[in-house]
Amino acid sequence: MKERVLLISPVQCDFFVEGCLVALSNQNHQSGVVLKVKVEGDEQETFELIWDKHSFLSSGWQESRDVVENGAIAIAFF
């Protein structure tokens, strides 16, 4: 994702992505979640979210509101 987002730093992207992965993991989603994104009018693109369960640490994300908020920001970038 950080290669596509030009207005924030790669470090910020990583932060939001980690929040997203923690949120998905907290809801028992597995790697391979399919995300359908409206791109123009009724046109959609499909993305498969793939991650390694060892690529993030959930221990630093104790506040569930922060997890949801930062996860939503990462999804909003799509």
C-alpha cells in the first residue's frame, strides 16, 4: 500500500496497515480476505488482502477504538 499512497510517509502507512491487520485478526479474519472497491460509477476492483500472521504485533494495540479507527483509515486508502 505504501507504494500507492503519496501523501503520507511509508512509516505512517505501516502504522495504519498494522492497525488494520490487528482489527482483521481480532475479528478472526484470515489472510486472503477479498476487498471489493468501487472505483468509478458502478465499476469495482477486487483486492485480496494477504498477510503473514507474524508480520505484526497485536500487543501494542490495547485500545480497541484505536485499532478500529486506524484499521478503517488503511481500508479507506483503497
